[in-house]
Amino acid sequence: MDKLASDRFKKRGMSWSRKGADSMCQIVEPRENGELPASVLRKRRIKERTEKKILASLRREVRKDPEAWLRKHMPLLESRSGDPWVKEVLRGLAGYSMIA
């Protein structure tokens, strides 16, 4: 076993939380088995698929009613706080003048 990891696990002045130890084991095990690159690629693909699903869902929501989406997701434009010039810049960037 790795010296640093064994020292941490044997309570020699260093310790790990259970979650941290579990996370470390999830990295060390594939590395020792020579499977780390495949494991990293698999997790990366899962993350990319998840991000694509989220973006697709967001695009569908925006296409349904862009005006409502902008109003709902830019609360600064309707709040009383904040600098007026920031709101004007945001309105211009969002195309708010064309919508309102």
C-alpha cells in the first residue's frame, strides 16, 4: 500500500473522512488494475451525456417562450437593487428591448 495512504489510515497524525477515503479508493483501485484511463473516459462520457441532456432541455424551454424564459431567468432586470447601468447593459445583451 502507498506509504502516505497507509499513514493516513493508521492514524499517524493524519486522517481522512470516510467520504474522502472512499473517493481515494475509487481512484487508486483502477490505477492499480491498469484501468484508470478507461475509468476516466467512462466518467467523462457520462458527464458529457448529462450536459447534453441538460442543454437540450434548456433549449426546448427557451424555444417554447423566449420572453417568459428571459423574464424568469434575469431577475436583476426587474429587481429594485443593482446599478441602473448594469440593467441597461443586460437588457441590450439579452435583446430585451426587442422583446419588451
